[in-house]
Amino acid sequence: MKTLLQNFPEGTNPWIDPVQNFSMLYKQAEDHLQQIVSLLSQQEEIEKIICFGNRASGEILMSCFATPSAQLTVHYFLLVITNGNERREHLLQDYVNAHFKGGKITLLSHRKETVENALKAGKPFFHLVYRHGKLLYATDGLLNHSSIGFTVPLSDTEQLRREYLIGYTLSKGFLRSAEDAWEKEDLRIAMFLLHQAMEQACNMLIGVYMHYRSELHNLGRLLDISLCFFASSDLYPRQRTGDELMFKILQSSYSEARYKQNFEVSYSEAKRILDEVAVFIDMVEMACLRKLNKAV
């Protein structure tokens, strides 16, 4: 993830107000966000851009033995609403990945008709985003929600429990099948099933916490969405080089394990990934149950 970095010029005193130093970097990140919103608004068929989450973390170094510095990492979560006939989520995500220089953006996109129908049907995710999200762009130029006129519905706890049970059953079922395939050294099959197990667990987590039904298969994007409400340290490990390598193998197994003859994974690598996916599913199960119990 891109990080904003500030080295303090010689002669300045960074010890005076570290909060101000972070504020300067955060202002830079917000300026970068406005630039990407401006670029997105110039794309065809963009109706609204709403920020429904923002994660910021950083550190400041003040030392007699090193150049004082401050760094900030930001992650924005956007809902982009379009008025065309086709959903453009993947294209828009690729666009912001290439152009946003101030950190990271995770983007969800839906057609205007889909969003309006969801609001009429009382879908909690869209109601919560419309009521509490920060409207960054609108074609009518009115950056407020005063004209929306709706009431946030109460969440259907029983429906969430049903979705949790479906997700849990599928993720555990795929995991058991992956274990059987690994024991038989059918590693391609094992890896594909592990991808399916983790995908179902991610969808379950997002569904329970955000009331949102994802249609994504990309594990990286599913985990990025989860960062809207979960700490990165609680998710599937992908921070260290070795973790990232194993995650890339798992992520690529969705298509490559089935279609590419040169897809390779060792017995030990598959076991490590299997163990990590099992831990992830158990963590998701406990997190979802905590959330559901609070909703009662």
C-alpha cells in the first residue's frame, strides 16, 4: 500500500506538535482523494461517489539519531453509482489502482437502478451508506443527503443468521474436501477447494458485518472490503513476503489450478495454506457469532 512520507527540513522542530504533522499528511491524502474523485467524475455514466469508510494509520519518528519523519497510510472505501446498463466495478477499480497516489481505494460499484431498488426493498447496506456515508460527488452538484427521504430499516437478524449458516456450512464443507484432496496428494483440487472455502468465509464475514452480498471471487478484494470493519492483523496473513507468496498461490488457484498446466504448488506449501485457511475460517466463525449475538 502506498504511504505518504514527510521528512522534516533541517532547522525545523518536529517535536513541537506531532499531531499537526499527521494532520498535514492527512490533508495531503484528502487532496489526493479529491483528485481521483474529480477524475472519476469525468468518466461516463458516473452518478454518485460516496465514501463509506476510511482507515488511516501511521507513525512519527522523533530521534536524536535519525532524521525526524512522519508517515501515514490511508485506505478509502467508495461506493460508485453509475447510470449505465452495465456494471463497471472491475474497470473502475483498475482505474483508481492506476491513478490514486495517496494510499489505497477499495471500490464497490452498482447501477443507479439497482441501488434505487435496493433502497426501496430496505437493504441495510445501501441505506446505511446513503445516510451515514460522505457524498463526494453527485451529478446534480448537491453534496448532501437531505433530499433522499428514507428511513433506515431494522436489520433482519434471522436472515443474517441464515446467511451465516449457509456460509459456514459451505466454507467448512470445502475445507474438509480440501483436506481429503491434500491427503491424497491431489494438490490442484485441494488448492481450488481452499479458494472456495476462503471465498465463502469472506462472503459470510462481509454479509454479517456489512449486510452486503458480494459477487466477487478475488480474495484480495474480498479481504480489502473486510478492512472496512476489521483489523488487518485479524485477517488472512499477507503482510510478510512469505505470506504474500502463499496468498498469491491461493488466489491464483481459482482459475490456474483448473486451466493452466504449469500451475504448481508443493505438498508442504499446500499444507501451510490449508492450515492458514482453517484458522481464518475459525476466526470468521467466532467474529460472526459475536456480531450476531450483539444484534439480538
